[in-house]
Amino acid sequence: DIKEGFVNEIPTEEVINILVNSYKSSDIFQHAQTEIAQICKQHSRAVEKEKRHVTFFTQCHVLTRRSFINMYRDPGYYRWRLAVYIALALTLAVLFNNLGLSYGSIQARGALLLFVTAILTFMTIGGFPSFVEEMKVFEREKLNGHYGIIAFVLANTISAIPFLIVISLIPGTICYYIPVGAGIQGIMMLVVGFFRSPADLPKPVLKYPLHHIAFHKYAYQRLLKNESEGLRFENDHNNNNNNVGSGGARPMILTGEDAFKEIWHVEMATSKWVDLGVLVAMVVFL
């Protein structure tokens, strides 16, 4: 073309297109495409081989580290629960202060231990929303073959141990050595009259006003009043030589109302329907 004098008459873009189309129709292009395909295939096999050979220990290590970071950064996992536990521990320490070694302290100690056991169980619900979000990631990564169920469960268990130790030791130390939405209910459950009688509640705050504004009190008392109707109990609490004659007199009989009033300090002066009305009023106005 240069010899014929046509080089200046062909636009540059057309020259480039001619060269590109010429290369695509050449044997060199076909050979290059074959080599590229082989290289990509070998690389893909190497990646899959590496993925299959990731050890179980490595999976657990990576997942434990990631889970620990998530638990540390998300306040919903353990930090809010720790704050609730501390508040409950302080209330328990005040409520069960100076139990002593009397016969009545046996029931108080049992009630304290039962509440501690129960609160540790149902307060774990607080971590469910965060765990649900983590499960979404787990399902996607498991389907991609990154790791298995055992590695995920083991990693979450290991990463949670430090946080569980903290939220067990701090409130436990407060409750034992000071003998001072879910957290508020827990506090109100303590002052309802079951764990400690209303007469034994410290009057500032715990008895006035918490005992009287807790809806648990009215629900609990209404259930007891309903249960007491028609019941008769054998009063053998003071069964000794003074009240049992030589002929072996039968124990005294207590009505359900008298028994529940004596043991659980139920306010029998008001009807169970009054308690129901208080509950309805709380629902309506609160």
C-alpha cells in the first residue's frame, strides 16, 4: 500500500480494525486461546484442591477469631446482659441480706438459688437476635463448602467462654460476698412476695413502691386465691405432745385461705376479682 500510495487514504480506525480481524482469524489466536483455557482450568483445580485441604484446626481458628470479634463488637450479645445481671445481683444482695441460720432461712436460700438458676437460663434469649444474623452468614458459607457444622459450633462455643465467665463471676461475686424489658421483670419477680414475704422486704424502694406496682404481685395473688378455694390442709406444723393427746388426736385442719395467708402472706381481705381488675387496668392504662 505504501508503494501504491494508498497509506494516507485509509483512516487509522479502519487500519486497526483490519489488524484486529486479521489476528482473530489467524492460527496464532487459536493457539493462544487454547493455552489460556488450559491455564484457567489448572488454576481452578488448584484453588479447589487448596479449599478441600484446609484443615479442621484452621477452620476452627478462623471461625473462633471472627466469632469473638463479633461478640465483642455487638453489645446485644453479652454487654447488655452483663448490665442486667449486675442490677439483679445488687437487688438479690439487698433482698437476701443477713439470712442467718434460722429454720426460715432454709426456704430463703432455696428461693435465692432457684432464681439465680432460672435467670441464667432465660436471660440467654438476649443473645438470640445477634446469633440469628450470624446464622445467615453460616448458611451461605456452609453451602459454599468453606467449613462444616462441627467447626462452626465448636468455634462459637470457644469464643463465648470468656464472656460467660465474666457475666458469671461479676454478678456472682456481688450477690455472694455483699449478702446486697427482662431485667426489670426479674427485679419485680423478686419483690412479688414469693422469694421473701412482703413483711421482710426493705421498705424503701423494694416494698414501696416496687412491691405494689409490680403486675406479678396481682397475677400471683389471684392465682393463689383461686387455688385456695375449697382446700383443707392438715396442720401438723406444731404437732407435739402439747396438742396431741395420749389417744393420738388428729391434727388440726387449716382452710386453704388460712394456709396461704399464713405461709405466702396472701392478702385475703380483697377478692381475686379485684386483683384481676388491677391487671386489666394496668393493661389499659400502661
